[in-house]
Amino acid sequence: MIPACRLVDLPRGEAHRLDVHPPVSVFHTDDGELFAIDDTCTHQDASLADGWLEGREVECPLHASKFDLKTGAVDAPPAKLPVRTHEVLVEDGMIYVRLSTDAPNLPPCIAARLAGGPA
Amino acid sequence: MRTVAVVGASLAGLSAARSLRKQGYDGRLVLIGDELHRPYDRPPLSKEFLSGTLGEAELALETDGEDLAAEWLLGVRAAGLDHTGRAVRLADGREVHADGFVIATGAAARTLPGSEGLAGVHTLRTLDDARALRDELGRGGRLVVIGGGFIGAEIASTAYALGLDVTVVEAAPTPLAGPLGETMGAIVSGLHTDHGVRLLCGVGVKGLSGDERSEMGVPPDGVWGRVDAVLLEDGRSIPADIVVVGVGARPNVEWLEGSGVALDNGVKCGADGRTSLAGVVAVGDCANWYEPRLGLHRRVEHWTGARERPDAAVATLLAGGAVEPGVPRPPYFWSDQYGVKIQFAGHAAAADSVTVEDGTADGRDVLAVYRRAGNPVAVLGMNQPRSFMRWRKQLAAATS
């Protein structure tokens, strides 16, 4: 389990990005729910923490694909693959994330960079 | 409604087909496209696809296993709309009868008169265009881009990264002044000179010269020879191995002339995509929608518009025009140039002031807000995705 941030430091409607590889973001919805998903859009190198949070969905800040925070599913192109979801726990006012062991769906440019190929 | 014909099979047409199914339409659905390809994503054509980072399979807009239960007529152009007979006439003589029509025929790249048949001269609009240009850029050399708009700038940026010698020629004093205004247009187009790409502004193009060009007309094989220079109106000649003409696009609506659909810079539409004819809506680059925020019609050639507006147009089509149109989100587009993410939302033309709220012009990381009478009407971000999104949301809330 990784500590993310204190609950009081993450207001509703905001997101907090964890500096792990690949990065993960915790979202605090307007209804007070907490979700953690991979931060990188599966289409291109964009941070979903910078996206448009509405209800249980976050819209990629670049090309407007929307991801379901609970399931990771994507609603529309250009992204086609879901993001991974991670378990979120709150203990003593601290938000923790338990990282998924599934393989992430990283965009081709990032996947190539991680594999040492041309970016 | 038993049959809906969607004319145009790119993002707007596909989005309309998806909206139809999502909104419960279960009748016959026919998609007509003049290209042979299944729907593909165009923004990467000037960027990752052109540079070779992204392959053709990754351009596909349809997801694996997606089934819209549609009939696809690809590789055939629509030649006319017979509203009385409720049919689309195709160029090969076939007719598609339907009771609902979605016009999504897009736009075509403007060309330079006199450049036909000269090898090495390109426009970029389709996948086939991009394949041809990618192959040529791969051989290197001197590239001259005519037009400093977004497509031209993105191609210049990609070619620069591939190691070509690049010159951009722009007829206006400042590139991008239309979409971004003079001040921000100058800042964004400064990216070219930052990287050693030559930017020649305020000078028109007189013509192209080619090595074997003759005055005898087009030779039997249709190819005159190869371009070797771009001739400017001030007398200069810019040597070129490859020329890209990026001077905008015109809506593909010639096929609708005489159909009764009102045309005015594309298909003239209400704020929900309705046209002058019942049972006919129009979306995407060919559609000149009424923009309630501006009080006038505005043809928006943005990816986001082609993606989002079909929802409203399809609702109108299915309801027989009985729905009250909501105010759409402010138009939004993005561009990637020289590693900088450029994002813009709103209408720059409506503004009477522009202020840089964050970042600097020289740092090429501005967050600029456009205002009219003190109220924000547009926002520009260069590598400022987080603040840009905050402003974009504010803009939508303020004006809806």
C-alpha cells in the first residue's frame, strides 16, 4: 500500500497524482467518493489528473476521451483501451492506494519509451 | 423512422451513427463514405503518423468488436440529395432511400491553382495524402510549407524533427491571427523561429516552378516534372524539394446544390444541427452551425465538434426537430508543435482584450485569457493543461 495524501488535502473535485511508474492519480468526486486510476491516458501522453472531472468520469484534457473512475472503461475514441483501476483506502485521515498487479495500458509513445525505443 | 442514411464516414459520420444507436434508433442504418478506408483519426496525420511513430492500425476510430449494425458503402461519393424522393444519389448511379439524413461530408483541402500534376507538391487531408507525404519526407531535403495555419505548422514541426530543412510561407502578417488573434498568433508561431525553421510572413505565393514544366499542357502520364522552387510575389524564389500547400479547407457541399438544403459556407444549420429541410441534419466540418454565444453562424472545423455535436443533431433528427437545443460547450481544439501542447477554447474574435495570466511569451508556456467587456470568452494554453482545463470549465459554466 502506498500513502497518497491526507484526505483533508484533497478537496472534492480535485485529483492528486502519485509519482510512481507509471503514475497513478486519486480522484475525489463532487459526491465525496475516492477513486484511483492510472494517470496516463491510454491514447497519448496526457495526465488525467489535469482532466475534466464530472460525476464518476474524467475526461482527458487533450482529446476528450472519458474514463469511468470506478471501472476504468473508456466511453469514446480516440482512446480505445481502459485504464487500470487501483484500490483506495482511508485510514486515520490518510489516503492509501493498493496498486493493481495487472499490466497497464500505456499509450504507444510511452510504451516505446519504456521499451527503450524511439519516443 | 425506418432508414437513416449517414453521408460521410469519418469522425462526424461515425459519431452520428454511434449517437443513433445510443439514443435507441434500431432501424436500418447506412453509412456512405467516399474513401475506401474505415473511419480513421485525422489529427495524427500531420503529427505521429507523419513522423512514423504511429501506424495505420492505431488510427482506426472503431473499437475491436464494435458493431453498429450498419451497412457500409465505402469508396463511393454522394452525388445528390433528392429530398422529395427521400434518396441519396451515389456517383455510381445507385440510390439509397431513407427517411432521415445526416450530412457529414467534411471538407477538402484547398489547392494552389497551377500546381496540379507537379510531383513533390502535397496537400494533407486524407490517409492517402499522409502516406504519400510521409514517404517523401522520409527521403529528406528542403520542405516549403505554404500556409502558417495549424496543419502547416504541425507539418513543419514534424518535418523539422525528421531533420528536413523547413521554410514556412504565410501570406498574412501574422500566422494564426484568425483563430488566436495577432498577439497570441505571433507567440505561438514563434515556435518555428525558436527551432531554426524559417518563417516568411506577409508575402503571397505567385506560383511554383518545376524542372521539366512545359507550356504544352499536361503530358500523357499526367506528371509535368518535379517542383524545384516556390516563387513569391516579392520576387524571391525559395528552393524546394517538397512543397505542402496548407491553405485551409472548403466544405464538401457541391453535391447538395439544387437539393433544397440551404447552403452558406457549408450547410446552414441551427444550433442543433437542423437544416432548412425536415429530416435532414448536418454535422462536422461541412456544417455551418448557429452559435448562440456569438449570435451568428460559425463553421467549426474542430475534431471535438465532429465528436460532440452529432449527439445533439441526432436527437433533433429522431425527435423530428421537437427538442430545444442546449448551448454546446465552447469550441475546443488542440495542436502539438515542437513538443509544445497548444490548447484553445472559445472564440478569439469575440474578445476585446487578451492577458497572459501565467507563464511567459518567451518561455512559450503562456496561459492567456481572452475577454470581452471583462468576461472571459476564450482561453489559450501552451503546455498548461491543468490551468487550461480550469479556465475551460469556467468558460463553459459562464456562458451556458
